[in-house]
Amino acid sequence: MNNQFLDLLQSRRSIRRFIDAQIKDEELEAILDAGMWAPSTGNSQGWHFTVIQNKDVLAWLNREVKEPAKQFQIEYIRKMANNEKLKV
């Protein structure tokens, strides 16, 4: 059976490394549109998207999230929070 959707699911990969470049507005719109079509619990469609493109705000958020995580009781979380290369 040739099913494009199954082919897509089976070929998808998680990306862990990103380039430091802004995507095109058309690409962002396509991603947001796909998110709006994604299934939601009970078809509630209760999604909300916040797009942050300002590098200073992203750096601030990264620090604000990682700082309290450095005090977590779970060692795995503490290690991630202390990893300077990790961008949350």
C-alpha cells in the first residue's frame, strides 16, 4: 500500500541542531497553519501560538527557564540546566 501520510510519518526525524537564521514569513505561516490543523483533545482547538523572533528575548527566556532548574532535585534536570550549550 502506498500512502503518502504513512511515508511522511516513517521518514520524519527530530532535529536537535539548528542554524542561526530566521525562517521566511511564508514558512512560518505554513508551520502555524499546520499546527492549527493538528488534532486537539476533544476537538477543542484550544491552541494558542506565541512566535518569538527577537534573539534577546529568546536568550532571556533561556536563562529564566534554566536558572531555577539548576536547583531541581532530579539530577538529570540539573545537568541539563547547567549545560551552557543547551537552548531550551
